[in-house]
Amino acid sequence: MRTERGLAPACAGLSARFAQVRALSEALVAPLSDADATIQSMDDASPAKWHLAHTSWFFETFVLRDHVPGYRIHDERFAFLFNSYYEAEGARHARPHRGLLSRPSLDEILAYRTAVTNAVLAAVPDLPPEAEALVALGCHHEEQHQELLLTDILHHFSVNPLQPAVWPGAPKVPVGMPGPIGWIEGATGEVCIGANIETSSTSRDVDNRVRTTTYSTSPQARGEVERAQTATSSTSLPFAFDCEGPRHRALLHPHALADRTVTNGEWAAFIADGGYRDPRHWLSDGWTWVQREGIDAPLYWQQRDGVWTRFGLDGRRPIDPAAPVTHVSFFEADAYASWAGARLPTEFEWEAAAAAHDPASGNQLDTAGPVEPRPSIGGPAFFGDVWEWTGSAFRPYPGFRPPEGAVGEYNGKFMSGQFVLRGGSCATPRGHARASYRNFFYPHQRWQFTGVRLAKDL
């Protein structure tokens, strides 16, 4: 609501956050030509201009159309082109064919974005609370697409024989190799897991009966808009997607987690030892995938004259043996863990260990540029650099109920056949991740910045 002197503080904060998120998306595509922004290199990826338009369609549909009286849709045809998977919103253009959309042009998409951005900013002061919550959700949704923008652009450019760089790379500063992996003994017994997205008697009982986890948050994270469409409580709570809750008890057995993620140098040793050729280390589905696809190294790695290189947003360069390995699938992560005499952590083990760490710390996305994982420095870190595969299937927590309406399709319908990743990456906007955040991908997918932290039983 407005005050006599202008915007109420909550509205001003929401407007500023919205404007900042929208500006970062546009900065990420600034180096791209119209052709760069149109191509689609595989079904899993989407063109850059589709990401720009889809995130605008989200705000236009769920905020402006549904909550701003008299708003006129920018272009009625765009709903068919830029709806992603919301069945409640009707028919849509097939995902594998998004790269065929030479029109609308990138300039037309940017004009669409400007129109939607201005309309949302004008509407924020008078939005009802449920619409403010949708703006907050839309900001987090667009941050997810910012990461996808970077990883999709990387894949698009990688299949170009010229292997062009999106941004020039910074000079590399040599660093020492990290020492041997250390082990952090994890909590045992009952722990409280998940985001507190409701204040039902069940959730309160969990908090009363179990020693709850204390989440460390930065001032930036604490300042985020606290209402979300996916929250079920009328009490103001920190933002969380619906799949992160309800908060519940989990039983942990004696275990330990590695104090850092696996490095490129360690992965090269796995390759040299025949790791990709030894079926003993692989799940049956993983071994079938390796043989069918001819997999013998992480995505974007090439070897010439005994030297490994990788392709990144700054072009092709030698791998940094001290940096975290990335672009590996769940199948590869599980095989490496088997080779190393360890296993992948469960998502509950990971969350219990990460809860004491600041989710806004580490190597995460702040500005547009050639992001990549960096060598570990200092003590144990759980956030940034690479999303860490867990051994946990992406399934609903006890008591999970998707919200009503189209927004209820956001996560719940994907809880089949995918595995949970935790921690955020170098391409995750800073402040977006948290200890309870559950990312998820299919076990063969590896075009994201995905890596490995080992665990073992005690």
C-alpha cells in the first residue's frame, strides 16, 4: 500500500528486488546476437530469448492479468509460445521446437520485457498480499532461469565448431592443490529437516520435540520478501518453494561428509584408472548410459596430447586441477564415489551439515560474466561453485500438498525419476539458495554446474 510520502517500505523493497532481478537477466544476454539468443542445441535447453520471454509471461499472467484490473495483455499470441508446462494455462508450443522461433526477434522480446517490468512496478503499490507473494515467487522463478540461461548458453556455444567465448576470461592465478579430503562427522539421531512453510500443529510439534536446525542467513537473505504463494501460513515466513517443506523429522545414522567437493585433478585420476571402463563402479542404468553415449569424461572435457581442457563461458581452456569438477551426471557421481570407497550423501545428511553455514557465502552469481567453479580456499564450504548430487530421490516430504491453481504445478508433478542436488553453484544468483533448497535433475543430465561431495558411514 502507499503512504503519504510514497511507497510503504515493504512495497519499496519488493519493487527494488524485482527491478534488480529483471536487470540481471538482461545483463546476462547483453553479449548475444539475435541468432545467439534463438538457437536451441538440445531438447533439455531453451533459447536465451525464450527464457527472457517466459519469465515475463509468468509475471504478466499470474500478477498482471489476474490481479490488476483493466490490464491488457501485451500480445495474446505469446501465451502459447512462452508457457512452459502449466497445463492449467492451456496449449503451448512444444519444448523441442523452441529453437525454431525466429520471430519474435530478440528486440521484440526485450520490448515485451520492458512493458511487463514497467507494468509490474506501477502495480506493486496497490497489489493485494496474495499478488505481492506472486511477485516474490516470480523473482525466485526468474533467478532459476538466470542459472538456466547461463548453462543453456554454454551448451549452445559448445556445439559450435568455432567454440566461441561468450565473455573474455580473466587471467588465471595459480593456486596450490587442496590437501587430501577431510571428513566432518555428521549429526546422528533425529534432526529437523525442511523449510517451515506452515504453522500447523504438526509442524509446531516437530519444532518442540526435536532440536531444530539453526539456519545462518546473511542480511541480504533476511531482507528478502517473506511471503510466497507456496507458503501455506498466514504468518510471515522466509521464502521457500513448496517442495522444501513441510518441516519434518528425519533419522540420521552415524556418518561423515567430505569437507570439500571432488576436484578436476581427482577426477582425472579416476579417468586414468579406467573408471569409465570398469562396470563394477556403475549402476546398471549408468553403465548402459556410458556405453550407449560413449561417455568417457565430464561434459565439455577434451584431451589432446595428454592434456585435458574444458569448454566454458570464456572459451576452451586447460582444466584447473584444483577447481571442483563439474558437469557430471548422477551416474558419474555415484560411480566416482564407489571408486573412491565412499558414497553420495543423503539430502538429509547434507542439510543437517550445511545448516550452520551462510547460504549467501561462496562462489555464486553476482554479475554477468564467465562464471566457473573455483579452487576451494579456507574451511569447509557448502554453498556455491557446484550443485552437489545426493543419493536421495526427489520425492514429496511427509504432509506435502501442492498449492491450488496453476502455480501448484511448479514442483510437485516432477517428483518422479529425479535426484536431489543441494548447495547452489557459481551460476546461482547470490541469496537464492538456502540449506533447505532442493534442486532436482534426471540422473543422466549434466549440463548444469553439478559436482560431487563424498560421504561415508561410520
